[in-house]
Amino acid sequence: MPARPIRVLGIETSCDETAASIVARWEDGAVQILSNIVYSQIDDHAAYGGVVPEIAARAHIEALDGIISAALEAAGTPLASIDAVAATTGPGLIGGLIVGAVTGKAIAAAKGVPFLGINHLEGHALTPRLTDDLPYPYLLLLVSGGHTQLVLVRGLGDYERWGTTIDDALGEAFDKTAKLLRLPHPGGPSVERMAARGDAKRFSLPRPLRGEQRLDFSFSGLKTAVRLAAEAASPLSTKDVEDLCAGFQAAAAESLGDRVSRALARFTREFPELADKVLAVAGGVAANAAIRDALSHAGAKYGVRLLAPPHALCTDNAAMIAYAGLERLEAGAYCQTSASVRPRWPLDENAIPLVGYGKRGAKA
């Protein structure tokens, strides 16, 4: 009989997905996702064109107990066999974070196991190790509704932010463009579907920060340019919307590719000894085919391998939280029942906040 694995229950409630997962580490070091249950609140928020924090928190309260039970059942794991509980305690919507943290702490206290408060961004950062056993160091591009960052992942808890958005995250820009063009929520997939039938060259749209040496991102100006083009072409036909979506997506991908290319040049200079240089990508926007194509081209230019986890593990999920908890537990983390939730929690605590700064030439 194989030795009993270490099992961690992960809970994710930072935004509009209610999720629970069981991740196990076996004696030989192999990691296995035993279950990964995600309840999406898309239908609850669709009428509002975005996530409503109060509705999200209420939905988490109603769904979380059932989601945890489903994760335990799917994993074939009784609650008594859990060795630790990991829950997202930031960054995110405060109401949802409280629901997940309080539930996780209660389970941990009742079962006498450690509770681990996990940074949601660290969950994304460590996902390539969960899926591909990727060794440190590697470069991470996080592209989601709330974050667009380039982060050097040196080790557990050792992160250096190389670039971040000075205004909108790319996922937010996709969502706001969709809302402007009256496309259904969530905006990213809607824009991508329309862009597939559009002419990306019809509208002249900017490529923000292209050619600048710093590694930050900006998408607010691109979003504004789409609005001005839409107003000039109003009333919009279906063809107009398709062409605007295609133009926006092409500009976003080209801008992202330029920023990432510069980061990869730095990565190859600083780590010439790495035989397998990897750019890992995480976040919901990583599912966009045009974005992946731009990243693949950038990686090929510098001999850097692109690693994109399966879509279900790019978007918000609890398996990444459980795995981050597992690494923390194995590194000697103790019970953190006093851990507080943090609506803002940067991976690189030493980095200067730039969101909202909005000035060209700002230092990273």
C-alpha cells in the first residue's frame, strides 16, 4: 500500500467564482489534483455588465458549504483526512475574502489542522509548478481582470515585479470595451468571438507604451480610442462592432507582445545559465488565442518556452490555492488563524504601486 499523501483543502472566494479543491502530495513527490470544483456567478452578474461585490459575497455564503462538500466527495476524501486548509485572504473583494477565510478557519479549528492564508496572486504564480513541476526561477506574466504584471519568480515567497499596469488591467480593458459595444458579460470571450470576424486594420488604434524601455503596461488610452472610434462610427452596425473588436484585440496583443519581448530580453541576460528558460502565463486573458500567439512569437524570438496551464487552471480556481498552501505547509508554515483578509496584497511587497499613477515615464 502506498503511503498516505498530504492533502490540502483549498478555498477560493476572491471575486465571482466560489471554488474548493483537494490537492495531494504523494511520498514520491508527485502532486495530484484530486478535485477542483468551481461555481461561476456569471449569470448572477450578467445583467449589471460586471461583478457586483454585494451580490458576489451573498452568493459565496450560499454556495461555499456545498462546493466544499462536493470537492471532498469528488476527491474521495473525508474531512478527517485533510492535513491543512488554505484559503485566499487577498487580494480581492473584501466580502468574498471574509466568507472564504472565516469558513476555512472554522474548518481548520474544528479539525485541529493548520489554516494557511494565501495570496491569490501567489496561487497563479505557482500554478506552473502544480501543472508542470516547473523549477525556479521563471518569468510570470499575469493577465486577468484585475492584474497585468510581469513577475520574476525566484522561489516560494521570493517575487520581483518587473512591470505592471499604470492604469487598467488588460482583462478590465476587454470587459469595458465589451460593455461599450453592448456585448454580453464576460467581455473577454465576447470580444474575441466578434474579433474573429472583423477587420483589425480598419480602425487606427494606438499601441500603448510600444518602444518604451520600462516594462509597464497601459490600456486606458486604447480603451478611450475605441470609444472615440465607436462614437465617430455611430450608429454601429454588427460589422462596425466586429472591426472595432478586431482592432482592439490586435492593438492589445501587439502592445503586450512588445512589453513581454523587452522583459524576455532582460530575462535571458540575467539568467544565461538556465537551459530551459520559461515564460509562464496565468489569468483569464491567457485563454485568448491572439494573446497566446503574440506571446509565443515573443518567446520564440528569445528562445524562451511559453508555458500556459490548462484554461481551467488559468482562471480563478481553488486548486492553485490548495497547491500554494501545500508548498507553504512543506516550507514550515504554521497555523495562521489570526491571518486577516487584505483587499490589496502585492506579490512583491517592495514594489512601488503604479496603478492610477498614469504618467508616462513613471519608474517601476
